[in-house]
Amino acid sequence: MADPAPFLAVTDLRERTLSAAELAKALPRAELDVDAAVAAVRPVVEDVAARGAAAVLDASERFDGIRPEQLRVPAAEIQKALDELDPEIRAALEESIARVRAVDSAQRRPDETVEVVPGGSVTQRWIPVRRVGLYVPGGRAVLPSSVVMNVVPAQVAGVGQIVLASPPQKEFGGLPHPTILAACALLGVTEVIAAGGAQAISLLAHGADDLGDGVGLDPVDLVTGPGNVYVVAAKRLVRGTVGIDAEAGPTEIAILADADADPAFLAADLISQAEHDPMAASILVTDAPELVGAVEAELARQVPVALHAERIEQALRGEQSGAVLVRDLDQGLEVVDAYGAEHLEIQTADAAAVAAQVTNAGAIFVGPHAPVSLGDYAAGSNHVLPTGGSSRFGGGLGVQTFLRGIHVVDYDRDALATARHAATTLATAEGLPAHGTAIDIRFAD
């Protein structure tokens, strides 16, 4: 009987010298056709913008199989969910909240004033976004942790108005999942909307006159939170009307490991991300060919007994996952920087020193006892992170996501005089003499 096919396709880069661009193309990557999804959800987004709550309810009936009695979740239902929450889950959520809040509290930025010249200063003020809409999905998994990861940094930033949307669930009478509602109650979020998908994103962006309870919903200024490709497409369509955090794709894990890494740990960590979605990406990068075989043996042992074995196997065998063989850890670092993983684990000798050399990653997990799952729930870090290589130019959700920098320029007459020549000279050079006149006129006798 033939041996079963390996879970991870192998890309061998040991004898290849590639540019950064060539390397990025040579690596496994999930394909996310956002353009096709945009075409599919555009009518939904535009319908909600035009008809408000009625369009959301129609879309919920079509896509979620339930038409909620009203879109705004009553306060009593939010409190009931908390009252009925399993005490162990409540304690775990409270621990997660405390750890994330501890990390986020250090990110709040003070105003910074620079005296450029005597009497002339520029202050950078950090102002929180006024009103934000946070999206928490409710598809294959219930994600109260995403409530924590969205709400806590917004609160620490000082956001005054928070609206949270999560899909209505048939088994709960058109309400979002009770664990989601309980997490909202723990965090003091009182404005919760039973809406999911593209219709929720459009509702947050455009608002509505009446949600079915006689009270409207004001549009938000910023929408954040993870979701499927249709949520991503809707965020693309409303961008400009509101701000968005990112266009997130399928989840990813990359692991840079050497010969001494524990194959059971590696397999378990690859599986943990594959569990999310058939399109999830799990990448092992190593300079030890024998480690790939050992990890394959562990996958063969661990995958069949996993709760979501079929989904996991699809993800691991998909074109977005695989093992990458490199000459040494220097080439391994080139590979992981070219890939720019959402989650990057470093399981090598002197892992902290290796991790310090990484420049592109959403979050880096150092050593054998910092698995990605820790970051998903209880490390104190945020799990809403850049995907698809976008860590090259963007970071994860955090306090800074909800802050805007505003320059305050304060110059007196003497300070303006010190800048007069440079400013008017540049105005003339740019063919904008009125700019210079606006300065010169202040010195007219």
C-alpha cells in the first residue's frame, strides 16, 4: 500500500538566488479575489445605503436565514447573555481583557510639542476617532476574543462612541451569539447591532433612520475588524466614506525553525491556523530537511483526531500552504521577510536574536513556548493583524488605529520673521506668489 501523500508541498530554495520580488512570487500564498467579491456585494452595499434597515433585514434573511425582529440588540439581552455566561469562560475573557488593556495602556501617545524657534512651536496632538464601528464575524467559529481585540484598544484610545455589529444567529432567535453579547457586556459596549457581512459594513458606514425600534443609527467614522472576503469587499467599497483598518485576507502562520525544533509543537501550530478556514495558510520554513519529515509524521498523527480534520486537511494541502527548504537561517530570514506573515513563529536556537532581525510580520512569537494561539487569546497582544504580505506597509490593530495626529502650529510675529525668507522663496519657486504675499503682508509698515 502506497504511503499517503504529504500534507505540505515542498518548495526547495537551497540552490536558488532570488530577488525579493522573485522570492515573494515563489512562496505559497492564498489567492483572494476581492474584485469578484466587490462586484457581488456592491448591490447589497448600495441597497443598504439607500434603504437602510429594511435592506439589512432583507439581506440577513437571504444570507443568514433569519430576519431579526429589530437590528439593535436590546440592553436586557446583552445583560442576560452575561448573566448566563459560563463562569469559566467569563474568567477567561476577563483575563484576556486585562492583559490586552495592560499592553494597550502603554500605547496611548501624549501630545508632543517642539519649539522650532523661540516663539514658534508645532504640537502633535493625538485625538481619538469620535465614533467607530467594530465588526465581529459569526461564521465557522464564535469569536468573543475579537470583541476584546477590537474594543479594548478603542477604549484605551479614548473613543467615545462604539458600535459593534455581529451576524444574527438562527438558533438564538436572530440575536448575535450570546458569548459575543456577553463579551460586549463585560466591556460596557451597549450599542450592538444584529447584522453581518457586507450589509453590516454598509450600515455602519451609512447609518439608518430607524433600526426597527424607532431609533436611528448614526454612521461611524471608522470601521475595524476581521471578516470573510465579502466583508473585505464591502470595506473596500465604503472606504473614503469612512476609514477602515485593513483589507484582511485568510489567516496565515509562518514558522522559521531549525533542526532542534520540536516537530510536535510545529505540527500543532500549523494545524491551529489551518483550523480557521480551508483557505488558511500554514508555512514551515527550515534549513533542516529531516525536520519536514518529522513534522509530516506529526501531522499524520494529529490531523485525523482534530475536531475540524477535513477543514484542516484542505488548508494544509492547499496551494497556500507548504514547507520551504532554505540553505541556512539567513536565507530563512529573507524568506519570512518576503512572505510578511500575519503570524510568524521563530523556533530556532537563540530565537530572540533571530526574531530581532525580522522586519516584516504582523506579530512575532519567540521560542517554543509562545505559540500563535497564545496571541489569539491571552498574550496581551492583538490578533487583528495584516495578512497577504501587507505587513510590509501596515501593522496590526492597536490604540494607534483609533488615534489621529493633528499638528497645531503656534508662531508669534518674531518667530514668523525667522521663517519668512525660506517660505516666500519656496512660494515663488513653486509659482504660488500669493502664498508668499500672505506672509509678507504681516510685515507691511
